[in-house]
Amino acid sequence: MKALQFDKTGDLSALRYVEVPTPVPGADEVLVQIKAAGLNPSDVKNVLGRFPYTTLPRIPGRDFAGIVVEGPQALIGQEVWGTGRELGFFADGSHAQFVKLPANGVALKPTHLSFAQAASLGVPYTTAWDALERSLVTTGTRLLVIGGGAVGSAALALAKVRGAQVLAAARRPEQVKDLQAQGYQTLQLDKPEDLGAQVNAVYAGGADVIFDTTGFWLPASVPALAAFGRIAIIAAPADGHVQLPALALYRKGGSVVGINSLLYGVQACAAMLEQFGSFFDQGLLPLPEGLVESPLAEGLERYAEVNQGSGDKVILLP
């Protein structure tokens, strides 16, 4: 089969488009013919060596959608989607024509999603789902989501389905405009010291949950937090550190929840996909738009573009 593969890390020049043996599934495994695979920033960082537990040589790629061609009889021919911490790190991933994984590591693809749409959702939606679950977002929760990227948009959409009150915030004017176009009340971020007043003007007493998807607004979020509130984070500055106003945080009874999608294997992710996948078929979640579909053979160019900061959501098509 054709695949992207790297045998060393540190530079994208290590990534090659090669021919490798098609994987052979074992007992309780499936072989999925990849119809579409998402390209996430973490896939690029993986080739660059940011994940020390990656074993080599390795086919990268976490997110996929495809058709089961080998495995338990009940699954053969089924359209499935999946993601998980193993793929691309210590098991070969989805940037190939086929991938093998445990049979309970795939979920049935929502019928309203195309293969490309389904392949675009794994990492951002499971990350957002985990953040909402672990920060206890439910009916009536006053939620602030900081950041206009894929995970932030997923969190807003999923929180709305849960019945939460949702408020978005972004710094770049184009992100603010996009979030408003999606129907969300959106704050224009400016000075960190102003965030508390901005949020309290909407949520009297502060937000019950603040989800910072950027890594830079954790200190500023504390004054915007309600009593016993939770701040969920998925990122940090380059040096990994922020100055946390601990006195203000504990006086509010507040807590910080770290969110890391790489804590969840394919089976756990499949369970998440099953839980929120039905919302797409029920018309409760927006269908992805604006995807950039590219042949897998051009994957090296797409990796380079993502590494250079392209905001496009790239889908690789074997």
C-alpha cells in the first residue's frame, strides 16, 4: 500500500511517500480501507520530534474515516471513523491506504457526514467532548470558550447541544466575525486585564466554566470565573509556564482541569464518537465546511503548509 512514513524525527524532510506492506489484522482487529484522513497539527509535531514516545519507523495520522474490509463479520463493509493516542505514535496511523486497529476501536460513521467530513472531526471533537465532560458542562452551565480554532468551535457546538449557555471569545477580528456568523455571542479579546469585566458584563458573577484553547489566557480567566468555577486548558506557552494568580483562584474555590486527547486510546475515543456522532444525524451539530481535500501523494506539501501556520483543515485522500 501507499503511505506517508518517517524513520527519524526533527525535520519534515524525514517524511516520505512510500510503498509498504499492507497490515494484516490479528484476532479481534479490523483492517480499514482509508477513504479520508485528517491532518492535525499534532501529526506535524510528531514528525518534528515533539512526542518522545513515538517509535520508528512510523506512519503518522490519528483521524480517519473508511470502510472495514477485514475483521469480524458484523463489521465488514461498514463505514466507520476513528482516532486515538496509539495511531501515528506507537502504532501505524491513518496517512495510508489502510490501517489496522482493535475492532472496538472504530465507531460507525454518522450517515450525514461524508468520509472527508468525518475524518476532519476526530481530534477536535474528542478533545472538546472531554473538556466539557471533565469540567462538568451541562444544562444551564455558563460557559466561555476562548479561541476561534477547531477545538473551540467544537466545544461551542457540543455545549449548545448539552443545553449550556455559551459565550465565545477570540482575539483576531476574522475569528470574531466567523464565530458571530455561526450564531455565537462573541467577545473581542484585547487586554488580558479586561477579560474579567467583559465576561461579568454578560454573566453576572462570572462564568461557571472557562475553556481556554489558546494556552495564554489562564491567568486572565481567574477574574472572569464564578465561585466554584472550572478552567479547562489544552495548551500552554512555548516554555510551558504561566503565572497563575493562586490567591484569587482558591478564594473563588476554582479549579484548573488539564485536557489532553493523547490520554485516550482508540477504544475510548470510539466510545466518545458513538456518543456525539448521533447528534450529526439528528441535525443538532453543524456539518464541517471549508475542508481542503488533497491526494495522499501530495501529503508532504500539505504537512509543510500546516507547519507554516496554514489554518486550513486538510483532508488527505489515499
